[in-house]
Amino acid sequence: MTLPKILVITPVRHITGVPEVLEATGQVTYMDDPTPEEVIAAIGKYDALYTNPNKSKVFIGPAVIDAARNLKVICTASTGTNHIDKSYAAEKGLPILALTEEREVISRISSTAELAFALTMAGLRHVVRSHNAVLRGEWDYTRYIGRQMNCLTIGVIGYGRLGTMYARYCQAFGSRVLVFDPYKTVDREGLEQVKDLSVLLRESDVIAIHVHVTGETQGMINAECFAQMKKDILLVNTSRGDIVNEPDLVSFLRATPQARAATDVLADEIRNRLASPLLQYAHESEQVIITPHIGGMSREAQEIAYGHAAHSLQSFFATRI
């Protein structure tokens, strides 16, 4: 029996157990950080593509899929799949193995919610700005007077797995927590579910986004929303950059010097992140904190997510024998 050929286009060799499972499944080629052109040139002989959107430059769309003449499956070690043209993959009969519906697995991964909380604290206490000031030789607290969690209202948009975790963290710190999610019922004591997003926008001192990208959510945080927010709002986004209208956010930040944004994601992150208006604005303003999509990149989260994806790929080919 010929073993399947697997092309891995995300770094995995540092993750305990993952290379072993992949190499027990097939003949593996590792390309840790390839360009789209490199993947297109190589992929024609492979049966499986193993990927993850973090760090990747490769959007798995028609150009990649059409070059993948022998491809039988796309496996992504992620819950999000906006780095894949799912419609085109379906048209070509290519199944996608993702973690999106793997509830038991992803319930054990708290890293992204923890980062959202870390960004919240960093933004409220001016951690990055004050650190940079110290490196410049300054030692003056007066520019970095922060906020205290148990005196604040935190707005959580999206009450799925990560929104639920984040809300619990904020509640543990004594915050009033508002939740907006028209598709979920909030049953945790002490949380306030609002049916009107405008209420959350007006009353929150911090707004954290925890929703998937869909036609409904893409660009949902826009100029109309910013006009309703407090002038010293902190906006935290660890979901997907496309949920926020970045030009509208930059305009709001320019006009509102006390406002802050802390994000782990950028719009069109895979294909065109360097053109992000928010990234460009961050070069000139200390109102913005940006991390390079590290939400799920803890040692434990990688072992759980990448390991499960590798086992899913192994099971996929086991059923084809």
C-alpha cells in the first residue's frame, strides 16, 4: 500500500507528539512558512494538506486548490476556516477537517480567552506604553494612570466558548459584565444579557469581541458602533480582524485620543496584512496594541489542537484503506 503524501505548511516539529502522528500516517514534507507560490509549485503530488492560519501567508483558494491535482483532504488545526475558500473546496469535492465542531476538544483550550483578558489588562494599565517609556529613560507614572476592573463595565460580544470564558474571568475580577449574543441564552448568575447591541456599546468601558466571521458579522463593528461608544473605550479583538471595519476604527481612534484598541488579529490577515490601516496607524500611535495572532499559541493549546488535527487526518486515511 502506498502511504499518502502529506504537505505540512505550518510549523509543527516543535509540538510534542504531532510529527510522530503525521509521520505514522504518511510521507510528510514540512514547509514551515512557505509563500503561496512555493505551495502552488509543490502541492501537485500531495494527497493531504495540513495547515493553520496563524503566521501563514497562504490562502487556500482556487490557485492552490487547482494546483493540487491529487489532493484528497485539507486539514486545519484551527476552529476558524476563513483562510480556506470553503465553497471552492466543496465544489472540487475536497473535505475540510477542522476543529470548529469538536466541542470536547476545544472546550479544553482556554488560551485565546486568556490572551483576550491579558490584552484587556495591558490596555487598561498601559503596560506596553509605560514599558516603552522606561526603555526611553523615563520614569513618570502620570501619563499611565489606568483603570480598575471592579469599577468597570465589560461588554462581551459573542457568548460561545471563548466569550463564556472571558466573561467568567472578568466577573471574577469584580466587573459588571454585559453580554450580547442573539443566538445564546446566558445562564450564569451575575451576567447581564442585553438584547440590544446599542446598550452594550453605550454602557461598556471595555468591549471584547468573540464571534466567528460570517456574512452577518463581517464588518459589524463599524462607524455606527463607534459613534455610540464611550470616548475612553478599550476595544479588544481576539476573534478575526474582518469583524471590525478597520478604516472606521482608525478614524475613531484619530478623533478620540483616549480610546484604545488591543487586537490579536487584522483584516485580510492571510493575504494582505501589511496593508492593514490599523497596523499602519499603530506605527504612529500608542493607542493600539497588536499581537501576531498568538491567541491559540500556547504550548498546551498547540498540543491539544494540532494533535487532534493530526489524529483526524490519520483517521481519515485509515477509513480509505
